[in-house]
Amino acid sequence: MITWGVISSAMAIVRTPAEFYALRFLLGVAEAGFFPGVIYYLSRWFPARERASAVSRFMTATAVSGIVGGPLSGALFTLDGVGGLAGWQWIFVAEGIPSIVLGVSTLFFLTDRPEEARWLSAAEREHLEATMRGETDDIARQGHVSLRDALLHPTVWLLGLLSFTLLVGLYSISFWLPQIVKAFSGRDNVEVAFLSAIPYVAAAIAMVLVSAHSDSKQERCMHIAFAALVGAAGLAASSIVQAPIPGLIALSGAAVGVFSAIPVFWSLPTAFLTGTPAAGAIALINSLGNLGGFAGPYLIGRVRDVTGGFTGSLLAIAGLLVGSAALAVRLRRMR
């Protein structure tokens, strides 16, 4: 996170295309370990029966950043000329600093394992250690899985494909939401920033509720499938509506579906893997999934350039989310 924040802030001094590409590449390198690291970290602290809720509470930060990010960036952009910096430079500097501060704070406030947590009582530490050790032993009794076995496991690759399709939807919404809202609303940039926050509010609430329901029922795959279908329906509807209110309702449905599926999804890898094999599998799944972070926004942009609108691209992404639902059902049968 520290490196991530430094590189992000350094984007403010970019002057040439080569510098831009170099820093964006390094930003990806810095970011790569964060999300899979957090997912693995949570698997060391939360029992499997509570893991979807734990991941959803962590991932509400993604939705909240969508709520705060637009208006904050708009406000920072008004600082154009202050201190000799352009508005876009202020955005990179100001939004990179929190990552540095929180990264440093992590070194002092987070502990690797429950047994090191002095903010828990001795009884709480012992109970949590015993619970997590019991789950690890249960997985171990099913047979030893090496890191190599985990990376070649068919289920891991199927999870990677499912992650890819879900993240195509997630990043497509995250990258293009303001422009889609602007296209059907015709509002100015400030109004679009606030309107774009509405789907993220809905998503933040829904992802916690859906994950809690998944934990209570101890069922994962059908929750993912249903959420993906809701996301597909929302994107399909948003491709045909033109009025602002129906458009925002449709986009909110799309965000609710996609954002709700992902925390439940991330409870799956650690349900059958632990230790180093789990860490490696999570990293592989995340790497495959993040290819969707490139494919989704690129697909929308290319189709928009060719057709002059968002209809075709949104329908294509909706089709991929239907594929996500089919993959989730397939996983359920495999399990």
C-alpha cells in the first residue's frame, strides 16, 4: 500500500506517454499483492461459516470509494492552479496520500495471526485459534494438497474463469458508470458525480445483506448465480432505457448484482485449501480475474467507438454475467 500510494501520487509529475505507461505498469505491480493478500489474511481470522460476511464488510470499501471518489475528485479538480498544480495533479497527490498513511499504520496496528492480537483476551485468542486450527485440520484430513497441486487444480481454474466474468462486470461498471449516467441524463459533471454515487450506495448495502444470508444458509454457489443474474438484468435494462430515473434504477440493479456476488465468491477458495496452497491459488484466481478488469472496460470502449452508444457493449457484458451464473451452478455440481 505504501508503494501503491507513492506511485499513484507520482502520476502527478507525468509528462510523456512513456512515463505514463511506466508508472501505470508499476502501479499494477504494487497493487497486485494487496487484494489476494487481504483475502488470505481474512481466512486466518474468520471461520469459513462467517467468511462471506467478513469479505463483504471489507469490500464495502470498494462501493464506498465509488460514493466518495466522484465528488471528491470533482472538488479536488477545482483546485486547478493552486500551488502551481493543475486540478488533475491534485487528484493524484491527494488521493495517493491515504494509501501511504494507512500502509504505514498497518505495520503497527495489524497482527498476522490471532495469537498475536493483544486486543483480544486470552480466552478469545484461544477460542479463535482452536476454531481456525480445527478447520485447517479438517481440510488436511481430505488429503495433502501441494502448492503445485493447487495451481493445477481444475476447480481453481474454474474459479479463475468465474472471477474473470464477474470482474468484467465490476470494472465495466466502475470505469464507465459516470459516462453512462451522463449519456442518459445529460447533466453536468458535478451532477453526474453525485448521481453516480447512487448505485454504489445500493451495492454497499446489498453486498452485506447477501453475504450475511449466504453465511446463514451456508450456501455459496446459488447466491453467486442469482446475484450475477440480477447484475445481468440490470445491465440489459440500462442498455435500453433513456430516462434518468429508470436508468439509475437499472444501473443500481447491475451494481447490486455484481458487487453482491464477489464477496460470496471469495469464500470459496479457502473452503477447500489452506496455508501456502490457498495463498497461491487465491493469487492465481485473482490474476485471472483481473484480466477481466482490462477486458471489460476495453470492450465497452471499443463497441462504443464503433456503434456510437453503450447499448451493444452493455448487452455483451450482461451476457458474460449470465455465463457467470452458469459457471456458479457448475461449481455447485462439482462440489
